[in-house]
Amino acid sequence: MVSPTDLKKGSAYYMLTFADRDWTIPGVEPMIYVGVNVLDSQKAEAETHYCFQDTVSFSRFGDAIQYKGPANLAYEGASIHSLTARQLSTDVFTLEGVIAEMQAARARADAKSRET
């Protein structure tokens, strides 16, 4: 899990979700940290939002918040994930952390298959 103080702008992080209640079918989404409350709709809110950009658009266009080129990033498929501190602390990992979580999911899946 990641703490807000650990975040580095432009660095890769991984959102981990599970498709089942036994936490044996993980889904990993890589994303790049682009800052805090970077969307216009967040600037007046009291709650802090940690914002991450999808890796494909970041690779093609750089930081979407600072992009000044001719492409319409929304049409190009760029997306920004806005996460609360709670979501950050439970769903977002460094590469090392997501590898450990994937190994734990594999162990759970192996244990479940031995039960049947």
C-alpha cells in the first residue's frame, strides 16, 4: 500500500482490484501519479484527491494536466483516476507491493483449488 507522503510525481503505481470474494482473481492497472487535486472540479473541494493518469496516454503525450499540444486527450483515450486517501491506502501499490499481493493471491488460489 502507498502513503500520500511516498508518492512521486511522474512515477508508476499500480491499482489492484479483485474479481472475486476470495481474492484469487486479481486485476492490475498501471498508472502514473500526476498530482493532488489537479482537476478543476477538485480545486474547491475539501477532500484531497490523488490523481493518476493511464500509462498509455502518459507515454504518448506526457502529463495530461500540463499537455499543451493539438490532440484532444479525451478523444485519444486519456484518463485520470482520482482517488481518496482511503482508496490510496488500500488499492494502490508500488511495483514491489503489487508483486507481493499477486503472490498472495496465487497462494489463496492454490489453497482454494486444493480444497475442491
